[in-house]
Amino acid sequence: MTTQSALLKVMSDAARKAARGLNRDFGELAELQVARKAPADFVSAADLKAEQVLFEALTKARPGYSFHGEERGLIEGTDKTHTWIVDPLDGTTNFLHAIPHFAINIALEREGVVVAAVTYNPATNELFWAEKGKGCYVNDKRLRVAARRHLDESVLATGIPFLGHGQHGRFLKELHQITQRVAGVRRFGSAALDLAWVAAGRYDGYWERDLAPWDLAAGVLMVTEAGGKVTNADGGDDVLASGSICAANLEIHPLLLERLAVAAK
């Protein structure tokens, strides 16, 4: 299935439309930094503009669906069975520093289950997409998780707690358990792309805590549709509610969970 369904075309078109504004703002951001103006305020405006474009495009295509966005929160629609879960700019700090690694994240939840997902990096023009039961793709290429079976040959991704965010002590214990057993750990600054890259086999696994539903919803479906396994960081099924994640192929996933459990002792 390299031809997108009508639903995925709606989502992809909305992402590409919002990306046009982000690309323009991304180009202007370098000038703002040089001029030492207020880039943080500029990025906040870029976030809001992108979410407005997504809101208008998605609600026009599917009137009545609820909309849960990072910037405007939950807007309930007349159709209580469907909810868009949207992050207009995942990787805001990268965007703020003119690092071309950020994404627009869109998922559709139907009766509590994510059934379609799009993650788009405007800087690289890579569109990751998945639909429940129909596989995961980047542009027109089918994706599968990596086939590595051992931690010592694996490259993992994570997120590092920063000022006012997360539990630094717990993270350092987890990092101690994992780094001495793997080929490498990466922290690129976008949970949406971390999960898309696990689905693509670029990363062998990914773990992180203190995340929001709009960070995770699309990527959970992508990794699953690419043949991987996803739980929260403690092995439970309530990924979106817990705000934590552990994602990998079927062989690496239990090994990563084991290290996280040891770190918690």
C-alpha cells in the first residue's frame, strides 16, 4: 500500500500546508538570532500559526472531530469518537537554534485507539505515515524496524531532562545501565522523529519519560505497524496516559526494559 487512503491524504496535505509557514519562519530565525531579538517569542508565534493551519485544514476535511493540540488544548467536537492529536512543532528547541531536526505530528484517535499517523520533517521533506493494519511508510517506501538482536550492536535514542523538566537522577541511573551495554545512545531532540526513526530501523530502540500524548500518539502506531513493540518505560500498555515510552523491535525491547527496571532499584 504505497497509495495513501483518503484519510491519510487529508493528514499529509495538512502537514505539508503547515510546513510552508514553518519553513519560512525557520529561514527568518537565523536572522533573528544574529540580530539578538526575541527568537523564543518568534518560535511561539510559529507554533501558533502552524497549529491554526492544521486546525483549519483538519476540521474542514472532517467536521465534528475533536482536536487536541499542544497549543490550544482540547476542543471537543460533535463527533466524540474521533480526536485529532496534534503537535504543530515537535523539536521546538532545535527550531529555536536553527537545527533542521523538527516535525509536525498528527495522529487520529478513534474510540481511544490511534488508527492513523503522520510525522513530517519539513527540513528533509521526509513524510512518515501509518494506518492501523496497513503498515508504515516514509514517502513511498515501506518501513520495518531493525533486525538487530543484541544490545551491544544497537544504537538507541532517548531524551535528556533539561531545566525544570524531568527527573535528572533517575535518568542518569538509566543512562548508566544502558550506555555501557550498547553501541551508542543518541539525543536529537524530537520524540516524534525518534519514534519514526525506530520504525525506519535507523534506531534500534528508544526510551523516554515525561512526554505528552501529542509527542507519542503518531509514533506508537508507526513503530507497531513497522513490526516493533511499544510499552511505557515500565512495561505497561498505557503509553499515552503514562507519558513514558519504550519502543524497539521484539528482541531488543525486553532487554531495554530489563535495564530500565534495574536502574529503578
